[in-house]
Amino acid sequence: MRGVAVFAVALLAGAGNLETQGCGSQDPTPAASEVFSTGDGVRFRVEVIAKGLEIPWSLVFMPDGRLLVPERHGRVRVIDTSRSTSDLALTLDDVFTDGEAGLLGLALDPAFTSNRLVYLYYTARTSDGAVNRVVRYRESGGQLGEPVVILDNIPANTIHDGGRLRFGPDGLLYVTAGDAANEELAQDVASYAGKILRINPDGTTPRGNPFSSPIYSFGHRNPQGLDWHPATGDLWESEHGATGNDEINVVDSGANYGWPRIEGNQTLPGMRQPITFYNPAVAPSGASFYRGQRFPQFANNLFVATLRGTLLLRLQIDPSARRLIGQERLLEGQFGRLRDVVTGPDGYLYFCTSNRDGRGNPTADDDRIARLVPAS
């Protein structure tokens, strides 16, 4: 197991030494003092708060400010930046990690403070190969135990496993499921593949679901990011296209988003087009609206971590319509592949890298968790 170094506030002030692997190196990490600027004059620095992780997939803050971070090979870490510590909360013994599969999404129950429930999405080995499943755990003393499978037999493969978990403002759990490299399943409402799923916290189907099943929307290829606009309540989603045609969508109950029948600017009756799409590919992953106070100009902007694009997308949205009024590419090529982005309880914007996933060029410090902080 690789060591993890945790930094209280800055790149060069930390604890411990790293175990490093013999690997190539990408461009040097920007210095903690380097200042970046957006087109509308927002100035920020980037502080690395943890390094030496192995393919972190999600960033989830607990109410006390500690981070729960799943690593794709089956570990969940609890990172406490105030104490500069990283502890193992769980190690899975049945995780299937070939290709893109493994431990992916993580979400806290809306009532976590009282019930301590945590939900994981991961690819599990089975006698027939592998399946994706949602498993509920209970946190106690920094450990995850009492596993209960609440949704099982989501098609899995070495690619296109989806994997994002997020609770919506309706208190229901949303799950992104890829087409598992079988594109025709995305149009089949008898299959969970190529769908956004919605379930109750106990795994049962909500009464308002459109197909009397966990399926909420369909026709998706490999959805990776979900979040709700803070003002309108609309559900926005990021999704990998085939060769380019990566999408940003607004998702409605029962809607068909077209894959594999249409993509990009193609149209067919009864199928939704994306709000925007990207050619060449940027491979959009985790997506979050900014809800903090540190960057007033970022209010209600959607930020999307990108893998192939090696950048952070900033999308400015018309509050009265489902359309973009501006977008910007931040930190392009500075940190390599980016997997997730969230607003922290301190109002900073956090992201994690995914340079050890077999497709990046990791530095000795990868993988990292970093945050954007205002610069004077």
C-alpha cells in the first residue's frame, strides 16, 4: 500500500515521506505561490492538501470537515487536514479492478449526523465475472462496517461503469450507470445499464419513478457527474461521448438522452440533445455547482473535472433558462487528469487528480487532492 502525505495548508508544509513508483513525470506541479486568473478577474492559488493517493474517485466531506475518499482499488480513506492524518476506514475484499472498474462513488446519507450511513458504488467480483452494486455502510469511530447491499446486478465491464452517487434535494439517492460497453442496453428500460437510477435510501424504488423501477432517465453512454442547480433545482449531468461528443445535459425524469442513436448535435424525435458538447473529447468526470462564499463570482457556476482534457471546466449558466452564458477552461495541463470537484465546507473549491489510473503521466506526488483559494 502506498503511503499518503497530508498537508495542513500548503504544498510544501506537510508530514511524512512518500513511497513512490518508478513512472514518468508530467509537467512540474505549479508552485503554491503561483497565481492564476479567470477571464472575469478572479485570482486564485492552488494548495495541495494531500498527495500519494491511488486513483481517488470521489471527494465527500463529513460534517466535521474530514474527507471521505474512495480509492479505486478498494480502499476508503478518512483524511483530516486539520491534524494532517490519513486513516483507512475500509478495505474491500471483493472489488473487481480491471480497466476502469473498482470502487467508485461515495455519498453520505442526508441524515448522516444521526444515522452515520455511508453509501458506496463499486464493481464486485462474482462467479460469473463482475457486477456493479450500491452498498450501504455505517461509520463508527472512523471505520465503515455493517454492509448492506441495497442495489445489485448493475451491468459491469472493464469500461463504462458510470459510478457517481449523489443524494438529491428530494432526499433520494441518484446513481450513474454506464452502458458497460454494450451500447444497445442504454435504450433498454429493462436494463440498468446506460441509465441514471434513483432509489430510496433503503434501496427500494420511489413511487414517482417513471418506469416503476430504479430507472430515472435512459440513453446515457457513461455518465460521471451529477449536481442540482442551487437556484432552479435542475439536475445537471456530465457524460463521456464516443469519439468526442462529450456531453453536459439537464436531466429530467423519464427522458431519453439518445445514446447510441444520437450524440452531439444529432436529433431524433423523442430524444434529448445536450446543453453543450465537446469535440475533441475532454472526458468530463465529477461535476459540482459552487456553493461557497470565498469566490462570489463563482456563485452557481458548474465546475466539471476532466480527464482527457486535463483541466477544470467552469460553466456559467443563465439562471432563467437551461443554457450556458459562458464557459472557461482553468488549470489546463497543470495537474494532469482530474476526477472530481466539490465545494468544501470552508468555501474553497477542491479537486482530485487521477494520474495513476493507467492513462496519465503521474508525478511522484500523485495522486493529489488540492483546492482553489483566493489570491490577493
